[in-house]
Amino acid sequence: MDFLETREVVKQYAGHRALNGVSIHVPQGRIFGLLGPNGAGKTTLLRIINRITAPDSGEVFMDGRPSQPPDIYRIGYLPEERGLYRKMKAGEQAVYLARLKGLPAAEAKRRLTAWFEKFNIMPWWNRKLEELSKGMQQKVQFIVTVIHDPELLIFDEPFSGFDPVNTEQLKREIIALKNAGRTVIFSTHNMASVEEICDEIALINKSEVVLSGPVDEVRNRFKSNTFKVSILNPAVEPSPGIFTVLSEKPGSNRTLDLRIRKEQEMSNSELLNILTRNHEIFSFAEELPSMNEVFLQAVK
């Protein structure tokens, strides 16, 4: 079931069409990657979903019905351009923003205290935002985004400013939110993170969706029938019309590690049968392209 859907969304700015008939389907309880190069239209689409701006045509649907103004309270949005007040104290500002999202002051402080402690920033509660590192400010922004327990969470480049340790912590929190039943839209240029946490993706290029679907299915669409094979060390005889050896190098334990490409019409089982007829096989795995390779091929 789709929690959120956009149908043929168009947005035109003076002399520039930011979105041209963009339709996406975000399943409930999943992490949905919204990808694309700079200027593709991703941020414009996120602003339309958040009702910050309106489409020129097309519609946004939540739970199968047109989006309404009260739906903004069901959304937590972490924009790429951060919006904290640098002269305000971190805790004071977080409470203020939580109250804007409908939480009573006492409940806001209780929830915020738990999150500040989880992220190890409680000692900075009474410090001005400008005194915090970029990573700490980012943690405050993330907490404010999730504090009202929204059903839909939208993170635009959430790992910006984080070191690897804090990036991993944030990934775990995003996955935990999904496991708790929340729906997540995750916009990033970090393709390794997409492979790690996203269930489905849509890739926007030049204002249009050019690729969409489950991550594994998308990677399979771009596969090149290439395999990594490890065999006992005899020479590999050429197999014209069956497979091509792309590279070979000595492995451990008297093995030979190969990269081979099979003919398009041959099944994986047929290839494995041919190899086992002549060699002792130690490992056999199909080589799927990374999401980074998929991204480059799709937008080139």
C-alpha cells in the first residue's frame, strides 16, 4: 500500500521547468530513496510534498486521498538547508520547535531529554547553537524532525556534517524508525547509503523520473552477466560462444580467481554446470552493479 503518491506533478519557474510530470509511489513502512544529480528537481518535489510550495499541475496523495493542510503535522522534514537559530540555546530552541508541532511543553522537554541523552548532547542543552559543532547542530536538527513522532519522515542529505561514527548512529535510528512502522523518504548523493538502507528508489534526472523500483530489482536491470568465480588452479580453457574470461589472478589455497562474462541467453545454472564439468569450484557469484554505477549509467 502506498502511504504517499505524487501524480504527474509539474512545477515551472521563470524559464525553467523544475518538475515535468513526476509520479512516485512511496510504500508504507519503507525507506524510499529519492535520487538525482544537483538541479534535477528533488528539493522542489520535497517542498511540494511538504506543502511549502504548490505544483502548477498534478497532485500529492496521502493514504490514497489528496493531501490536505493538516497533513503537514503528519510529516517530519529535515531540509538540506538547515534552519536553526544560531543565537538561541539548543534545548530552548528544540522545545520551541517541538511545541510548534503540537507537543505540550512538559511532554516536549521529556521527549527531547531522552533524545539528547541518546545522542550524547545533553551537556550542550544550555549552550547556544553557534557554540556547537556542525555535527552536533545536525543532531539537534534531526531530533527536532522526529520529536513529534510523525508518520512520514523526509530526510534531505541527513548525513551532511557527520563523521563515520555518527553517520552509522543516524543510519541505525532511521532503520529503527522504519521498523517502528514509519515511512521514510531519504534524499542523498551517497549511493553506498542507498544500498544499505533503502528499500525502493526513484531517480530524477532533468526534471523527470528516469528510473524507479526496489533497489535489488533496479541493480538487476543494469547487470552485465558478469560473475566472480574461484576454481582450483588449472589453466582455464577458452570457451568460445559460452563465456569470456575478463580477468584472472592467483587466489589463496592454490585457487584461481576469475571474472567471466557469460552469453546473454545462457542461464546461470547452465554456466555453473559447464564450469563444474571441468573444474573444482570454490565460489561462484554474480556481480551486480553498485547503485553508484547504476546512477552514473542512468544519468549519463
